[in-house]
Amino acid sequence: MTRIADLLGAQNTLSFEFFPPADEVAAKQLEKTLDELAGLSPSFVSVTCGVGGDGHDRTRDIVTDICRDRTFPAMAHLTCVGHTREGVAALLDDYAAAGVANILALAGDPPDGSAISGDFHYASELVEVIRDHPADFSVGVAAHPEVHPRSTNRASDRQHLAAKLSRADFAITQFFFDPADYVQLCEELADLGCQQPVIPGVMPVIWPKSIRRFADMNGSTVPEDLFTRLESMPAPDRIGAAAESAAKLSQTLLDAGAPGIHLYTLNRPEASTQITELLNL
Ligand code: FAD
């Protein structure tokens, strides 16, 4: 199965992120979305993981199915929260046996805001374990252009990110709306000697109320004028307008040297399809 590290550099990547569906209806919607977005020939897709219960098993099952049934690779998100060393080793064995070649290593966020429990506390510790596995996984990590909310200062945030990224193949960013934040992140990493590709994560604002809430948790700054305009629109008009503004941001990022675009789909195909068409990708 294709490693994302091998795709980067050869071409601008186009990727879509999904989350595991909560029930049968949502599972059908995800299948429909995958069918539609498959027509856009994504470079890869990724599937998030919940931090509790059977979160990792659900992610594993979806990623395994995509890698078996589709022509594009799927990357599994893997979090520290609640994980033991043995649990991660077993999951990596499952991924290797299923031909899954790409893992995004993350800290995760405990749902109640408590400290991270388990054998791992920082994503960089997971990166080491994935690197030590005999399968030659391509490893991605998260980056936060506006600085991670748990960081005490910008300099230490960038130093930890550069150290983590130096052992990984690439990063994907949290969503943001000002391209200057991405450019500054890349410059700060370069100043620390880190040249690994950083793929910007772009969120089309199809559900402004929910995305405001996510932004609040992530520390992403919301452009009031865009959100107010989208909030006042009927849903069908909003998808087009959200796609247009996300395509504009994506084009600016590509022009600034971004190695690809990672679209947060929220398991819906419409905005991602329109953005891809507008970008002519
Ligand atoms: P880390 O890299 O571990 O950093 C967390 C904090 O610790 C930062 O402040 C960092 O500066 C600091 N730090 C790092 N290393 C050290 C060290 N050695 N000593 C002291 N401080 C240190 N969450 C999920 O639950 N499931 C998902 O599927 C998921 N997918 C995501 C996908 C993307 C593209 C992104 C950007 C985020 C995703 N998240 C997901 C959210 C992510 O788990 C949270 O943002 C989490 O709070 C931080 O994850 P991280 O991997 O960046 O953490």
C-alpha cells in the first residue's frame, strides 16, 4: 500500500478526513461520501479515532476496509489517551497485517480535560513506537499553526513540534483561517532546522455553529465576518459559499508552497467536491 511519505514531493496531495460514524444511518452516509469523493482520486484519506471505549477498533475497521476496497490509501489516526504499550503494539500488528501503511500519531484530548492517562503522554512517544515497529509505516503528526492550547509559550510549542516532526515524515495542521499563520509556522520550523512537509488542514465552514465550538477547543481564531455571513445563509447556499472561501484559502496556501491540501469533510461530500473543482486539482 502506498506510503504518504512517497507521495509528498512528487505531487501536491489532496486528502480527505473522516470520522467513524456513530450509527447505521451515519455509516451509510460515510459510504456514500466515500463513493462520491473516490471520483476525485484523492492521494489519501484519513480516519480519526475517538479517545474512549472501542474508538481505536472502529477506526481500525474503517481504515482496513478502505485499504482493502478502494484504490487510495487510508491513514489511521492513533492517540495516546488511555493506551498501553501492549495495546498500541497489537494495533500496529493489525495495521501491518491489513496492509495499512500510514499512521497519524497524536496525543488526543481526554474528554473531561483531565491529564492523559496510559503509557504515553505526548505524540512524540507514539512516533518512536511506530518507528520501532518492523513494518515500514509512514508516520504523520499534528501541527497547530496558532500554537497548541496546552502550550505555555510559542517557542516551546515550536521546539516540541520540530523535535516530534524530525522523527516523522510529515505533519497535518489543525484548521485555521489566516494563511499568514501557516506561513509563520513553516518559517519557525525552518528556523529550527525542520524541513519536513506540513500539509495544511482546511475546514469548509458548512456548519458554522459547530465549527465555532471546535475552534474554541482548538484555539483556532474564527473570522467573524465570514462566520456571521455564513450563519445568516440558508443551508444550500451556505455550502457553496463555504466551499468558495475554503478554496480561496487553499489556493493561497498552495501558492505559498504548501505540499497539498487536507480537507476536513465532516463526512459530507458536497463542499469537498466543490473545493476540488474550484482548485482544479
Ligand atoms: P503533542 O504533540 O503531544 O503536544 C501536546 C502539547 O504538549 C503541546 O502543547 C506540546 O507543545 C506539548 N509537548 C509535546 N511534547 C512535549 C514534551 N516532551 N514535554 C513537554 N511538553 C510537550 N484528536 C483525537 O482525539 N483523535 C483524532 O483522530 C485526532 N485527529 C487530529 C488530526 C489532526 C490533523 C490534528 C491537527 C489534530 C487531531 N486531533 C485528534 C487533536 C489532537 O489530539 C489534539 O490537538 C491534542 O490536544 C494534541 O495533539 P498533538 O498530537 O499535537 O500533541
